[in-house]
Amino acid sequence: LEAYEADPRPKVYVTIAGRSNALSGLVDAQVAAPVIACPPYSAKFAGGDVLSSLRVPSGVAPAVVLEPEAAGLLAAKMLGLVDPALRESLAAGQEAQRRRLLEADVALRGD
């Protein structure tokens, strides 16, 4: 983490840890950049182990996103705050998704 933190470029950390997920809180306590916890689903605990990602110690604040694709999208949006080209690319992707949804809605309704 020290090497990554020494790099002045903007960054977002995405942590993936199951069970007690101490990793996300530990990373968040050690870095200045945002941390996104993306705990994998565990059938053994019927998904209940996600609670360890929600209840964290005082002074740490990792975001929790359950789907890996959504965690990646959130990280990209955060980085887009300082990268205009990335922000434009994300906006274009959102517009394309909006058009696909509207077209699918029309097809479903038979309009």
C-alpha cells in the first residue's frame, strides 16, 4: 500500500474479501484514496457475511458494492471526477444504456 500511496496519480482501491472482511477496513485506515469493498457471496453463510463489510470501526469508511461490475463502475465514476475523458466515456455509456432500456421497453410493450 505504501508504494501505491506514494504514486501521486488518482486512485481507488477495490477490496475483495469474504468472511470477516477485515481487509476493507484495514486498507481504508491506511490510505487517503477511496476504498470500495466488494465482498463475494458465500452460500456457507447465506450471504450473512456481508454484514462484516457494513459494520466497520469508527474512522474508516469503505463503500460497499456487492456486484463486481458495479464496483468497477463506481471506481470509474470516482476517477472520472478528475479525468474529463473518462467522465465523457462514462456519460456516453450511460446514454447508450438508457437507449437500450427504452428500446427494450418499447419491444416488450409491443408499441
